[in-house]
Amino acid sequence: MRARFLTVAIWLLGGAAMTAAQGVVADGNAPKGKLPDLATPNAYRLDFTILPEAPRFTGHDEIDITLKGATTSLYMHGRELTMNRAIARVGGQVVEGTWTQVDQSGTARLDFPQALPAGPVTLSFDYTAPFGDNASGMFHVNVGGRWYSWTQFESIDARAAFPGFDEPGFKTPFTVSVTTHPGLVVVGNAPEVSVTRTAAGMEKHQLAPTMPLPTYLVAVDTGPFVHRTGTMPPGAERPKPLPFGAVATQAQKDRMDYVMAETPRIVQLLERYFGEPFPFPKLDQIGSPIMPGAMENAGADTYADNIIFLAPGATTGDRQSFGMIVAHELSHQWFGDLVTPAWWNDIWLNESFANWMGYRIGNEWRPELKIGLGALSEAFDAMNVDALTVGRPIHQQIATNGQIDSAFDAITYGKGGQVVAMIAAYLGDETFRDGVRLHVNRHRYGNATSEQFFQAIADAAKEPKVLAAFKSFVDQPGVPVVSVRRDGPRLVATQSRYAHVGSTPAAETWTIPFCFRIDAAKQCTLLENPVTTIDAPGTGTLMPNVSGIGYYRFDLAPADWRALIAVSAELPPGEAIATTDSLWASFRAGKTAASLLIDEVRAMAGHPDSEVSLAPGYRLAELYRRGVIAPASQSDYAALIASVYKPRLTPLGFDPAFGAHAGDAPDRQQLRQRLVRLVALEGHDPAVRATLAAAARKYLAGDAKALDPAFLRGALQIAAEDGDLATGRMLVEKGLSTEDLSVRYAALSAAAASGHKDVATYLLTLEDKRLRNLDRQNLINVLAGTAATRDVTVDWFFDNYDKLLARFSGIFVSGLVPGALGAQCGAEQADRIERTLGPTIEKADVAVLEFQRTVEAVRDCGVLKQSKAGELAAALAAR
């Protein structure tokens, strides 16, 4: 899974138990996490009747199980299912059962009037269930007047579609059939084997049995889809052709060429890495308009429409997202689908490995897009979460259902991916790859634990110490910071746990693969102790994280910081990103002067890489957004941004019209796009703003070629800022009237970023059947992140919190609280969040970690503002 919201799910918030009217009967003995070790599923036969326009669907579910002992009661899973009949077949005997949901997470109890004996039993269920309107369970959406349905089952939402044993450790074949309207398309994990007409005039689609799968990887999609198909030719690792396709709503039918053309190349690269063929009999790449990320269903990956359906003229960023996310999801077909975690404790390994592979294979797929650098940026962003005292290790022990979704966060994706990269770099790419292949071969079509993965890597590397390094990063929270000081011909490296100013996290020690260089001379060693002395002759520029690949921050003496900043525009991109992160982290820790930040903004602007050169400017913009740069310093801040970045934009040239710069290299296109945004929206350059505003007027008047996608959001935002409530309404109509998600998000986000309180009030109270929950969440986040509308949005959020919870469900919406409240800054704001929402969240015992992180981050921001705002204002004034 690759989520846009990498935080925990909140669909349970708002109360500890569902009401009796919702069909839940409390059972104090019900398991809160793993089911009792009493039954093992061996095979499922799922027969659905799916009419996508209906409010509910119907299911007939048969499960062959093995009972380990006689019982009259069996715990399993099913959420909000209206059970018409539940029976057990034992030999030739039918035993009627009683189905009861016993907690709101979807644990259920199946009771029988007599004991079922140990041995083989077939459970059979007839039921109906509601479609969802969020990307969880079986959900449906009206797109262009036509209804479609999809499934999204990770982590524990398969239970909303069928009764079962909804745990990753149970892998079985699934035989799925769907009865629906004639002419509709049905897509699942396995190839379709027949379509027959029923007596009622419907069509029944029969799919082949799957390879062994856990419930969370099952997929069933039904609707008037466009299903384009093709065949990947054989290759070195795969002797047979592989059927593949793309599945889209009618609204996306003209944007399917890119995914059809590029998917085979990514599959081929992954087959080469794993040294074996694609592990399932077919592959479909499926789009959905409300999927805010992507999901690796075996043979049936699902994505947000705008990830895979790219129109001509797609931006460099769009293509980077395509490559990284598609490679991420397809790597799961081996690492996650072929070999699956035994329990949610180890889901980190799925996602961390896939994150690393997404960037690695994406970079190999299209080197000119520089996808690999995104891994470093994501890892350093994750450090800001990992630096909080409230946190978790990558490898988290999960005891209850409410804790499962906390594993899908920045720690798993950003930190985990970087730790995998660090170990792979230390061992060497081929050695690490051999360990991965060994792991996959040992556990194919089965389950495995983190310990088994560690052992495979150690066996391949023949270096037991790598286990200590791996485990020290995986099994404890926090970010190491290595303070490096010169001592004649030696370096003294002191490791400690990084902390924001005013914060005191518990001490930790890591086994750190530490690579540094002095000028061009590189050395690597393992830092196993709090203080390590290293022979390092030379007086040149010191870079303590070669290639930026290490998951640690570094701190330097002022003279070494100044020397590094002076050459920052010449650093390799990974080292430049690491330098920016560590320098700004040192400032946030209260150790580095604000003047050095300004020096780095200026120095790094000359770097040739688009991601690297502008990173300090965007970090400064974040300090302004959060209020650490006070309103009184706004003119100084804007003048600095304009003075540094306008001279970089001028020689590039700038025409906002569609395709005007299509002949430029991808990174040059992206550099221009990011520069325009900084200069216009942060530097308030009147000429650039006027150019964008004029293009926006033409675009909104109907000239679709007036704005290239690269400048769409920024231009529309300027129109919103310069406009009024009528402009905001026009932008909302523009967004809601299209299924081009890039335009939809740009128009809605621009309206929300207007800074006008009357527009904010209009957006917060907007009720329009075209406004989807994902749209609503985006509006709230942008409004809350805009200084002029933050207070009114936060007040509204507190007043309407319970109502919002009723709208949302599933793993992807877990960013609701951090998104709405994370831009706050100060102890008073943190106290209000804790006081207002804390009791509800603590009582529900779901999303507690994300809530606590939000409170701490808001409080930490206040400490930073108190301790550093004055110094930062002085540095800006002296720019």
C-alpha cells in the first residue's frame, strides 16, 4: 500500500461501542486482536450479487475450515453484515448457527446449539451489507452519471464485505463469482473463466481460483469500466507471456495509454531484481476516483485515478509519482503478496521494503526523472515525526485491532525505507539482493516474520553484525544524531537521540553504519558506542553522511557548518539534501544560529538539482506558514525569497501556456514550476503574479490551453487570493464538474487557499452531492494550513468533529486530525486540542498515537517560536 495519508485510521472514533441498532452486542470475552487458535480457513468461495447503483450488495460465502477442537462457539470477523443465514456443514449434517457482531471493529461470534467436532467443517453464510462511500470495504461511486464499485480491504476492511478470518496469517485460495447487470465488467485477482446469463436476466462472472491469499489482498471491482488488455512478452525470468490490462471509469478512458505502455517495463525490472517471473497469472492496473493512494491487491493493483491515468503534458511530478508508486505496488506482488507477514507486527517490512523498491526501480525505469532522490526527502521528513517523544519503533508489537493502522505511517514508509536503503548500501546491492531472493524462496505463497527476513539477509551477507545494525533501527524509536568534532588527525563522533529544543526523549544507542568523507576521501565504520574516535587525517570540507543514505542526522562545529554551506551548491544531491535536513534540524534543536539558515538558502539556490536547490526555501516557507516567522517579518521574508529565487527563474524563462516548455528536460521543467510557486506565492513578485493571474482568467473563461498543468494550482490560487466569494464559488464549480483529478484538486485547493474568511465559511458548510469525502478533507486541510483562515477552520472543526467522523471510514482517512490541527503552533493551541478531543480519542482507543503526535508537534512548535523567532526575525532583517 502507498497512501497519501500515512497515519492511522479513525473510523472507530466517537464512542467505544456501536449502538444496539447497529447490530453489535458487547462480549467481554471477545478477542481484541488475534482470533483464538481454534480454526484455520483452507478455502473461500465468495458469490456476490453486485448492482453498483444499489445501496447494498448481497453475498453467499462458503469457507472450508479445520477445527482444532470441538466447540459450540467460534470467533471470526464480519462488520455491519445483515446475516440472513449462517450454517455449518459437518459431513452430511447441517447445523444452524447464530451470528452476532460483538465489537465495532468487526469481531463476530458464531454460536451453534451443539458442538461442532474437531476436523473439517464448511461454514456457509447468506447476508447483505451496505456499500461504503469511502475507499474502504466494498465501496461505490457515481462517476459521470454511472455507478461503479471497488474494494479496499487493507488493513481490516475485508470483514465489511464478507464473513471470514480477516488476518494476514491465513492464506487460502479464493474462488469468486459476481452476478450483475448485463454488459458490466468484473475484475478480480484471478482471470475470468466464464460469463453466463442467469434466469433473472443478469450475468454471472466466474473467476478462476486464486493462489493462496490473505483476506486483505482480495479484490472485486464491478461496473461499466473500460478494460484495456495486452500481453507482456516473455523475458529472461519469465518464459511465458503475461496477460495485463488497465481498468478505468468511462471518464478516464482517454488517459490509459501511459499506464499500458509503461507497466511492462516496470514489471520487467522487478522480475530481474527478484530473479523470477511475476508470481500471479495476470495483472490489472485499476483506477478509482476516491482512492487517495494505492493498494497491491494480488494481480489487481488499485490506484487513485491521477496516479496512473496521465494525460499528455503531465508534469514531471506526475510522472515521478507514477514511477515510484507503480514500482512500489508491483514490488509487493513478490514482497507482501507472494510472501505475506504472519501478523500485523511485521507489516512494516512489506511497506518499508516496497518504499525502497519503489524509488529504486522507479529510478532505474526513468533515470531522467530523478525519482530516487525522493526517498531521501521522504526519509528526512519522517525524522520530524520520529523525533517526537511520543512515537513507536518501526517494528511495533500490535495487540489490538485499534493499533493495526498505526503501522501505516511515516515511520514505516519514510524511516523504514531509508533503513532498508542504508543496510543495502552498507552490505552492497548484490549481497542484499541475494538475501531478499533467499527470503522469498524460503517462504513463497506463505507467511514470514521480520526475524526470518533478518536471518535471510545475514545468511546471504555472512555478516552477523548486520543484524545488530538492522535491529537497532527497527526495534526502537527515535532519530540518532551524530555530533562530529575534529581532534587533530581524528574525528570524535558522539551519538545521541535527536530532540527538538525543549524536548527530552528517552536516551537510545544505535549501531550506525556511518560513512563520512573529508573532501574526496571516504571512510565507513559502525558506530556501536556513544563515543567513537576515528582516524581521519585531512583538513578539508567534512561531509558526515556520504550520499545522504544514512538514517541519522549530524551536527558540526560552526566552522565546519560554514565550510559545508560554502560548497553546498557543488555537493552530490543526496549529500545536499542531508546537509539541509541536518542544518535545519540543528536549528530546531536550538543549537545553530538562524543566520546560517539564511546563508544556506542563498548558497543552495545555486545547486543544479530542482529538488535540492529549493528545499531550504520551502523549509523557510513552512516556518512562515506555522507562524515561527511572525507577520511583522513578512516583508523581510518575501523580499528574501524574491531576491534569491527570481534571479534563478529569469534565465529559465516562463510562459504559463500549455506545453510552452515541453521541450525542456524533466528536471528543468520541475525547477521552473517550483521556482514560479516560490516567487509568486511566497516572494509576491508582482510580474510573475500578473502573468499567472492573466493566464488564470483566460483558463477560467474557457481557454484550456492558457495554463499548463505545472502552473495550474498556483495560477488559480492567485486568482482566488485576488478575487472574492464569487471567485471561490466559480473555482468550486470548476473542480466539482470534472473527473480530471488534477484539475479537481487544483481548483478546490485554490479556493481553499484564498485567505478569505467568507470563502472559508462557504467551503466548510458546502453540501453538494458531487463533493466527495476526499474533496472535503482536502478543503479542510488547506483551509487549516492557510494563516488567514486557520482560526475559523479550527473552530469549525472542533464544533463539527463528531459529524465529520460519521462521514469517514477506512485506513486512508486517518490524517483528519493531523491535517486539520497540525498547522497550529503553541502551548495554548496544544492544550485546547488535548482538552477538546482528548477524552473522545482516548476512550475509543483508536488513532491515539496520531493524536498525541499532533499535540506534541504543536507544543514543540510553540517552544521553537518562543526561543528562536526573535533571532530568525533579526536574521531576515539583516538578509
